[in-house]
Amino acid sequence: KVTIDSFYIGKYQVTQKEWEEIMGNNPSKFKGENLPVDNVSWNAIQEFLKRLNQKTGEKYRLPTEAEWEYAARGGKYSKGYIYSGSNNIDEVAWYDGNSGSKTHPVGTKQPNELGIYDMTGNVGEWCSDWYGSDYYRNSPKSNPQGSVSGTYKMLRGGSWYGIDIDCRVANRGNYDPDDRYDGVGFRLVIDVINR
């Protein structure tokens, strides 16, 4: 168990329209302005964040893995579901069993207890943390940030091609920060103190 400071997290995954407005391109395999942006590396997202923050004057960032899991589990309203918002994956997620092998417009399944959509399925979501195999056994109990360095960045949430077990809120993945996949996107976070 850990504690985290208050934060705001995006209700939806970042869409292709939002990405294109900031970056002027659309790297996604599946095209549609209300589809989640996919095929974006962790490193490319850092450039997106830099430009977005310059444009808005805000301090948007990727969630830490702890923040992501807290939000996916429903925060203080959590009912302990296997998936984000339900024990029935078809209610809350686009995954291998129902996606038709593609992404879908954000927010078209039921939200979780906090009113957040697609934290299970559609596209997996990059987190800010470096992966460390034993990090959570030794992590600080307040605001864990992941290992101080590493080779891989954390990915959470399952995707349109993931099987049900891969879409559990407890499932963890890690990838090279330069890797791009058509099942990977992200959502934004901002600290309450910065608002």
C-alpha cells in the first residue's frame, strides 16, 4: 500500500485529434479523430508534453504507475473489480474478444467508479516510471516514482489485441521508450497543486 498526492487524470485517452493539434501529424495505424492516438513511443510523448505545456502554460505529464493504478481501480470509490469499472470485461473494455482487431472511439464503454473511460483495453497506456523488477518491494510508501533509471518504461491497461488476463488493473508491462505499437497510447495527468 502506498499514498499519493492529489492529481487530475484525463477522463479519456489522448485522441488523434488532440495529438494532431499539437504535433501536426498522426502516427496512428487506425485513423479517426476520436480514436485514441496509437503507435506513439514514450519518447515521442515527451515532445508532445513539451509542446502542449508551452502552448497551454500548464504542466501536463504522464501518470506514475501508482497514480495510474489508483485511478484505474476507482480511487476511494473502488469496488475491487478485476477490470477498471467491472468484473465483466465486455462492459468496460475493447479487447481481443470484442474489438474486431482495431481501436474504438474513446468513451464508448462504461466508465469506472471515478467516471474514467478505457483504463482497461482500447490502447495500453504509457506511465512515467522506469521498470524495476524489485522496485515495489523497496519503493517509498509515499508517491512512488519508479526506479531512478532503467532500460524499459511501464505500460498499463491492456489493449484492443490483449486477452482478458492482460487487461486486469493489476497487469503490468514494460517496453523500450523508443518502441511504438498500434496498441499503445496514453492519457494525461496534472498535479492539483499546479491548477
